[in-house]
Amino acid sequence: MIIQAIIHTAEEGGFWAEVPVLPGCVTQAEDREELEANLREAVEGWFLAGEITAEPSQEILELAI
């Protein structure tokens, strides 16, 4: 699965990123390497949060990213 993120330069230094297709999935870091690691964690967390909040009538699909 390929997910695109928009990377922004933070005013106070470092970077922050958002994943438009995953509402509320954002992260920040001091450098690009850390930002990439944080993005992976944020995306995984976003999908896990959906699993936790799913209603019994909903089906959950797990994806490897």
C-alpha cells in the first residue's frame, strides 16, 4: 500500500506532516529521517485506532504497510 503524506516545514524548526486520506493522521519531528519513522507509526496507529473503535456491525480489514 502506498500512502502519500504532505510534509511541511515547522515555523519553530523541524517538520510536520499530514496524511490527507487518513483524517487526523499527523506527526512532527526534528529531521526528515525521524519524520519518516514517525509517519509510519502514525499511520499504523491510525489503523489500529479504527480497529478499537469499530462497531460490532462493521467489518475490519487488516493491511500490512
